[in-house]
Amino acid sequence: MAKLNIEPNLPDPDGFYAELLMLHDGRSEEESARINARLILLLANHIGDREVLTEAMQRALGAAHVQEAE
């Protein structure tokens, strides 16, 4: 069974974040939401492991709840 890797694993995370922000630059909220949905589905297909994806969704939801409480 694969497990979600939550350890730093991305070379140049700041560069990736900047690229992600540029992807949304000048777009409407609706366009950004569609881009995010397509990106999520592409990455989910690449990962291809339902348990890993479910764990990622649960962790993302937990992080969202922490931010709401702050």
C-alpha cells in the first residue's frame, strides 16, 4: 500500500509556487477554479492510487479547518 509523502520532495518549491501563481494571473475566479480542477485531475491521474489521493484530500481538508479556526 502506497502512502502519501508529506516530506519535502519538490526541487525549487518557491519556483513552483511562483509558476502556480502565474498560472492564475489575470484570470477570473471561475477560470482559476477550472484550471485548478483540471490540474487536480491531471495530477490525480498521474498518482493513480486512490488511497493516496483520499489521504491527500483528508489532509487538505484538515488544513482548511485549521486555517478557518485561526
